[in-house]
Amino acid sequence: MDMSELNTLMSEREIRRRILDYCHGIDRCDVALTASAYHPDGTDDHGSFVGTGHDFAVYAAESLSTKWEATQHSTGDPAIDFVSDTEADVVTYVRAEHVGRDDEGLFLVTFEGEYRDRFARRDGSWRIAARMVVHSWDSTQRLTSAFEPGRFPRRERT
């Protein structure tokens, strides 16, 4: 393996890690971790929100922590296409599940779509320069708990 191949593998690894950091941050309503996936001037277009990645992290933490009891974002393997040594186009399938409660009980909202990202390497670090979320489909269903309360530790939000 030559240095070029090694650099490519290390860049891909860092990009994947940023995507995972974003998902962990969103699900824990951790503004700092979510925002760390973006460059300071990185943008996010979630349809209902368009602005900087940091502003989206604040908006999402406030929205998710007040409206949903739990969320989980899962991603497929990203398709990473390097445009240059410092830019990459990345498409990642995403499934976001949100558990809510209303007068009728628990419900689950499932969203399927894509993160279409432009990653940039600046000061040696790969982060999102621009993100657009694309919707494929969604659904809502009623839930009943499969396990009694307290059987498993509950993930805490920050």
C-alpha cells in the first residue's frame, strides 16, 4: 500500500467518524458533538431548517428533547467520492426513528432518506461543509412496549 492509498483510507475513516458523531450527538441532544461534525461555517438544509451546522445542532437539540421521548439515527455505509485532496461528495442513507407520546399512547415516526454532504478538509480535519437532507419515505405507527420498564439501562440525553 502506498501513501496515497493510506491517506485515502484515513480520510474515509475520518469522514465516517464525523457521520457517526453527528448521529450520536443528535440522539443525545448533545449540541457540541452534533456541531463538531461541521466546519464552523458549514451549512445544513434539513428542509424545515436551513442555516449553519451549529445553529442546526441547537435547533435539533431543543426540538428533539421537547417533542420526542427517544430518537435513533442509523446510517448505511457512505458512498465517498473524492473531488480533490480537500473535498469529497458523500451520500449516506439514513433512517431516523422518533418515539413520541400522545393521548393514545406511544407512537413511532420513521424517516428514510439520504444525507448529501460536501465534506472539506481544512487545517487537516474533514468536516461537513454543506449538508442537504433528502426525503425518501416516512411512516407513523402505534407502539406497545415489548419489555417491562427498567429491564435495560435507559440512554440519557445531555
